[in-house]
Amino acid sequence: MATLSGCYVVPIEARHGHPPPAPAQVSVAPPAPVTFPVRLYPTNELASRYGVVIAAVTNDLHGKGVFTTNINGESFTGEATRNQDSRRTGLANGAGNRGAYLSCTYTMNSPTQGTGQCRLSDGAEFSMHMGH
């Protein structure tokens, strides 16, 4: 009859006679989305009736974001997306809850600031300024 025996080694911390603590696990949280304020300034007669429009882009830091604004009581929500071949240029579009739409092109001048142009479906045109 054969007898099997085995053993394993557990290191003992010399000062206290206990095993050393397990190494801490560090988890890195993904960066939180960043919200940029956006201002749309009228550039034609049709847009002048709306005045300066306040909007926002919440950037997920991976080339996409959510674009929101309110024009004349209509809420617009859509996407802001960087062009695939550029880290600086992109499109921001929003659909209104009453059927209108807003289409914008932009260029980021720095990671937190940019400019562009927007056109509302009724022909109103705006100059877009993003950032702080």
C-alpha cells in the first residue's frame, strides 16, 4: 500500500509570524465624460429671431458625444461625432421634439474649445462656439 503525502509553503512574515497581506489590486476608472458649453450666435436674418442659443455637448472622450439644445421651446437631442480621419473636425446633429432638426460642423481648436457652423431646418444659421 502506498502512502501519499504533500506539503505547500506559505511564507510567514518574520516580524509577526503571519502570512504577508495580499497585494492591493488597483483598478483604474475610465475617464468621466466631459460636458462642453456651446453657444450658437445668429448669422442670418432667420436666426436673429432666436437670439443666442445655449447648447451642450457631453463628450465620452472616445470620439462621440451627446448634443442637446433648446430653440424657441423645442428640445433638440442628437450626436456629436468626430470625423474618422480627423481628431479635430466633426458633426453635431439634433432632432427636435416637434420635427425640426439642427445640423452643425465643427473644428476643435484645442481639447476643450472649438468653433463651427449650424443650420436649423427652417434656414436659420448660427456660428458655433464650444468650450469654456
